Amino acid sequence: METVYDWLTVSIFAGLIVLFLQRSSAEEPKDELYQYFPPAIGCAAANYLGNHDQAILAWLIILASLAYVWYGLKPFTGWKQ
């Protein structure tokens, strides 16, 4: 864990794990495991590219992964307001 890409992508991946575990423990789980593959693979790719001096592409993949989580997985639906 030496670069900002290491810390950021591991943090996003940890958030994905928490989201998956929280949703899979529900009485009627609606999410499937395959829905979490794109952002997880995106984190791995962004980390690799960021560590190999491809900063712009790495940041674009990080943003795309976060957008997928936000719009595809909708992590904040179901919260009481």
C-alpha cells in the first residue's frame, strides 16, 4: 500500500464488500454476485494502471466504477429519511 491508487481502490472494494454482505443478509436478497464484478474489476484495473503511470486512465476507471456503484447498485436506497 504505497500509492493513492492502492488506498483508494482498496477502500472502494471494501465498500463493495460491505454493501454485498449487508444486502445478502436480508431476508430476500435481490442482488446477484455478478453485479459486483464490474466495479471490482474496475478497481483492480485502475490500481494497476495508476501504479504503472497511467494516471488519467486510472482516474477515469475509478470514476466509472463509482458511477456504476451509484447508479447500478444504488447503495443508499432503502435508508430512512
